Amino acid sequence: MKKTFAIVCLLYCAMITFAQEPLVSRSTKSYLIASGNPKDETYLKDKARQAGLDIGLTVLANRIPTASKLVSPKPSKHLLKQGLLHLQLPIDDKQNEFAVYHSELFDIPSTINVLQIDDELVTYRSVEKVGNIHLFYHCVRGAFGTRRVAHGKNAVVYKLWDTTERTLLPDLETQDQMAQSEAKKIANTDYPLLIFNDLKSYAYNDQGDLSIGHFLDTMHKYNPKKLLQADLLTPAAWPYLSRVNENQFWNENMRSTMVETLAEKQEFYRKTQMPWMIGNFKIHLAYKNRKATSMEELEWFLSKAAAFDAGFGLDFSVETMRKHGLTNIMLNTIRTWESLRLSHAFSDRIKESLKDPYSDWHIKKDEDSTYLLYPQYNSRRYFCDFTDDQWEWNSPYTSRFALSICVEGKGSINNLAFMTPNGILYFSCPIKAGQYLIYDFEGNACITDLNYNKIADVVAQGESVLNEGTSPVSFNCEVKMEERKKPDVTIRYYTHGEAEIIRKP
């Protein structure tokens, strides 16, 4: 086995050194992350087609659950070990605290902290360095169904590799067997993309990067027509990868660091001739203090993908799709942005504007192959106290304004009026706690729940124009208390600048 693997390693080195072309097709097409549940497969594929996305399956082919027969009742010799230690003193089968001689192994972070002593596994909650020894506290002896027994002085103790999924890792031989089994199973599916989000863990054995190449070679052998994507680039991985996505999840709160980080990464992958993905975006439902993902958040992210001409991963679970009121609008908007990006419809000048991390955009179809790209101003959130709600609203554009009014807590509000220098905008409707009033640029208004599911249409009356610069705005409404508490009301407004015309080639 070792001799065969050594020959394969030499072949990999030669291939990496002399190959002029990758072994797989390259792509920056964005993708929907699959759940892995066969019951969801048809639904997700239908939604991926609607959004114009590929669908990708996350693969972890080297994870050993703690309930595996490789773990208990007798630990396999093929569990991957970080290194070897020795007991300082003998321990009986009841001791829950003990010591080993000092080792730098404890500089490597762990999740479930597993030690192997002969055929017993032990987990520990904390470890403390004292002089030339490490003391373990709050240990669980006979962990995961192994047998707790006494061990003598200087008994060999192995520190095992574990993962953030609270699993263990295999050695090279078993990793190869697991990869082959998983590759054969995936070959019977029609997912076009395989995603490897912890590629470095395949290199923790003594073969390092070459074992990554061996793993990807196995995946490619059984799935030659699938795209392969990983979260890092290594020399051995280069011939097998269709692109790299570093599995970074972005949101509006990360604007300040986004563009500088992305520009550096884009240049690196350009030099290595590897397609690069911008990261991932997760669509949420409302939960506790977290608001459901809005269209403004999604289009902010899509504009950055277009700016860097990079694909992305979309984490949009089946549950969220079925409960989010904007699912179809979001999927159709993704299709629009991505079709324009992939057809190179955005000029270099427009892409430079889109790169501004603080810029927001909205795209709207005009004619069959013509789209209008609006620069959009999204205000901060204004909190209402219902006593003297007078604000100065700023807009870089003279524009109609759209509104998002969120009511939370207890009670409700009714008969809302916004007074601006250009007139009064009036809504004669109650909005209960747990609801939004959404008013768009076309003058349409509706009540939704906190996940944007429409409850009722609303008729708006009056003017909704803001001048460029600062405008005084007053707000008032009727307030209905519940349990002696007023509702929590926040208001956000939006304005548009002059649209750029985008023509699809």
C-alpha cells in the first residue's frame, strides 16, 4: 500500500509540474447549496433552475462519527493521531484527572478533546500546563462506549484529530477507503457540483498536500463530469478544481472590510489561473432579534458579485424558501443579476461603481434585453417615540421614496402620516405587532408578516417625493397599547438615482 501510494505521489508531482491544462472544466457559475436530504432534491433543483443556478452538494468524506464501529467498543488503529504522549503516573479505572508530559500538541485547537490510551478513549474538558507536565481536568473515562481500565506509568497516550462537526478523522489508508466509497455513491446522483469545505483536513496525515491530490483524484475518477470546488487552493489540488470558494459568509454588517479583502483575493486567483468565487450568502427567516433577509440585503450582495465578476454560494434552505414571502422575487432577481454577469453585460466603469462597499443597487427589467440599474440609497432605521417624531431625512437624489415600517412588541398603530416639504403621504390602515408596512417606488403598498408574506394590500394617498439633500419629515399615527405597552416601530426609507441602461449581449 505504501509503495503504491509513493508511486502515485510521484505521478502527482510530475503532473503538477508539467501539466498545462486542468483536468476539469472551469466555471464561475453560482450555485444553491443542497441539503443532502433526498426528499428535498427535486424541490431544490426546481428552485435552482428558477434562479439560473447550479446546485452543489457539500461532501465530507473523511468524518468518523463518535458512534461509528471504528470508535467503539474498541477504537480502530486507523483513527488519525495528532501525536504521541506518555502518562506521568499510573492511573486506575476511576480517576478523572491525570497528567502527561509536556507537549506542543496542545497548541493545536480541538473540539471534543479526545485521547486514546490503549483501547480506551478519554475526553477532557480542560488542560493546564504546570512545569513540564499537562494536567487534564473533568475527564470522561471510557468515552463513546469504550472500556475504562487502569493504565501504567509511561503508558502511550495519543491525542486524536477531531473536527468542528464533533467527529474524528481517519488515517490515510482509511481516508482513501472512505473517499472511494463516497465517490461511488455520489456518482449515482446528478448533482453537477461537489463542494469540499474543509479540504485542509485531508492533509493532516503524514503525506500532507499529496493526500489532497489523491483524494481529489478519487473524486474526479468516479465523477469526471462534475465540477469540483474547494475552500482553498494547493499545488496538488490545482488540476482537479473547477474553482475555489473560501466559504466566507458575507452580510451588510461586513461592508467596511469586504472590498479590500476581495480585491486582494481576486488578484491572487487571477495569477494562479483559478476561477474565484466571492463567498456565500445566507437567506434567513425572522428569529428573535434577527430580521428576515430583505431584498435590499440580497441585491447589495449580488451587486458585489457582479462587481468582481465572481460567482457565489447561496444558502437558502427548503424551510426558509417555503416560509419566506419573497422567495420567488429573490430567485428571479438572482437570475437577472447572474445572467447579466455571466454575459459580461456590466462595463468596467459600472463594475468599479458596484465595488463601493457602501453602495446599494436595484435592477429592473425594462425590455426583452434591456435592464435599468438604479443606484439606491437605503436610510438608517428611525425609531419612533410617538411624541415628537421629527427627523431630517437625507437623500443624494431627488426621487420618490419607498418605505419599510416594522412594528414589533405589543399593540398596533393606525392612520400613518408622513409630512414632507412636498406634501403628505397617508396610510389609513392598522399595522399590528409582528407586521411590516411595505411601500414601493411604484406606489404599491401592503401589510406583511415579519417574513414578508403578504397579509393585505393597502391604498396609499398623497405625495412621496424627497428632494436631493436634507428634508424635514414629521411622522404621526394613532397608537393602540397592549398590556400597557406601546409597540416598537422602526422606519426605513429608500430613494433612487438616475438609472444606467444595461443591455444584455
